[in-house]
Amino acid sequence: MKTAIVEMKKRYKDRYVFFDVPPILSAADAIAFSPLVDCILIVVQAASTSIRDVKKTLEMIPKDKFLGFVLNRQRSPIKGYYKYH
């Protein structure tokens, strides 16, 4: 896998490659992957992922690789959110 990732980085310098791995708290895949990737995005499920789990996850990943969060399965607009029409 390491060879494949290095090859993709060389071949696709102008693109982003995302790897969808199991949740950090349920499997070791993401932790094993972390040395091979440039950044880590954490997906949190609206109304489901606990703050406690988010904090535990952040403690387990390299701080310098954390890019941010993706909010998944948000059913209604977030208060204060606006849309362009």
C-alpha cells in the first residue's frame, strides 16, 4: 500500500486523493495509514458522533496532519446557516 500511495503522490501532483478508512475508534486502519498521507479529515455524523469520541479521535491522530471535519447526514439546516438562491 505504501508503494501505491507514493506512486499516486508522484503521478497526481495536481489532484487530491481521498482514502475512506474505518472509524479510528473501531479499527487501526486510519492510525496505520496516517504516516503515509498528507492530511486527515474526520467525518462526524450529525446527532450521532459524541464530543467524547471526537476528542478521543483527535488525541489519536498526528496534530500536524489534522485538516478538519466533514459533517455527514445533517438533516436540517444548521441554525444561522444561509443559502444562496
